[in-house]
Amino acid sequence: MYQSPYQRSYGQPYPNNYGMSTPQYAPQIPMATQQPQVQQQMQPQPQTQPNLPQIQEIRYATEEEAKAFIVFPNLSAYFIDLPKNRLYVKSANASGISSIDYFSLTAINPDGSPIKPQEPVPQVNYDDFVTKEQISSMGFVTNAQFETLLQKLENMQKQINSGGRTNGTKQSN
């Protein structure tokens, strides 16, 4: 049997100069022997409780922003308005008509009872306090004056500890 110089010894063609090889044809399998493809069956989705709405979004917003927000049919969006301590729930029915429900946000204890408000801080009567002018007229010193006096006292203590010498001379009493 004659072999072309373009074929390998096992019958496979060499690629030509253009980087392409001669096409190989696989034998056709008759259609009757092919296995039919199994169609994927749709898995049943878990049913949600009808009382609980599907949530589209939860965000911080004002009442005006909640009213302007577009909710898709059969979904609800929750809006928290912290400055007003309110919760807005905007829901849309199957035809897309939306409505808003308003709720108050109040703090509660773990057992569900409301938290007692803190007692207000009593008002301070400032007439009971002394002013800076009254303190200075009584002969008290300010912080700056105290620091200056403290520095002078420390200098005098250093002189006493050094034997009373200043500038190399001994002072006499």
C-alpha cells in the first residue's frame, strides 16, 4: 500500500502548510441506537406562607422616599425612618397597586414589656455657683498664676539645696 508523504504511519494526516489538517470523519451512529435525552423536570419551589409578604428591599428612608419608591407586584419593601422612629411597609398587590402601612418603633425589654423612659436630668440653678470675677476678688489665684508661683517655689528650693549659692557666691543672712 502506498503512503502519502503527508500521512503518518498510523494513517493520520500531517497538517498542511496553513496549520490545518485534513478533516477526519467519525462514523455516524444510527438514530435508533442513541439514547433519548432526559428532560430536566422543574423542581417544585417551596411554598411560602401566604401571610408573609415577599420582601423586595429593606432600606433607611424618609416617608416621602417610601411613598415615591416603586414596588413590584406581589412584593413588599420595608423602610426605616430613624428620626421619626417609624417603619413603613409598602406592598403591591398582583395588579401592581401599592399601599403603605405605618408602624411605630419603640424599644422593649427582652420579655416584651416597654422600656421605662429615663428620668429627665434636673435643671441646674446657676445662681448657686461662684463666678470667675467673684473668685478673683476673693484673692484666689488662677491656674496660670499658680504655675508661676510653683515655678518660683521650685527655684527657691533648688537654691536652698545647693547651699544658698547663686552665681558661685555664698549668700549671708
